[in-house]
Amino acid sequence: MKLNPLERLVREIDNRESDEIKEELYTHIIEWLDEKTCPVCADWPDEHAKHCTICDGTRKIYIDYSHLYIPE
């Protein structure tokens, strides 16, 4: 099973010290990331989509909107 970079990072974080990092990462994902269908391989057959270099075969991309945040 191929994982996108965010899923891979979350799965690699396992020790107690990193629980805080996991929590922050999950918060960021929930608040700022929007999951979209990969525009490159959306119309490719499944066999070809496995080799997409944009989404690593997951058929998903994430748009990060945190740079648009304007503090009050």
C-alpha cells in the first residue's frame, strides 16, 4: 500500500515525545488541508495511476491553505 507523504509521516511518529507533534499535525490537516482528486491521473486506468509521480499512486492530493491565514 502506498501512502502519501502526510500519512507516511504520521505512521512513522510513534514514541511518547511525539504525541504532541501528532496532535499538531492532525490539527493542521483538519483545519488547513483540503483533499482533492489528483488532476493528473484522474482519468488514467488504475494500472497506470499506480505510477503517478504527483500523488504517488494514491489518486489524492492535498491543498494547504495555511499560508492564507491572517491573524486577527
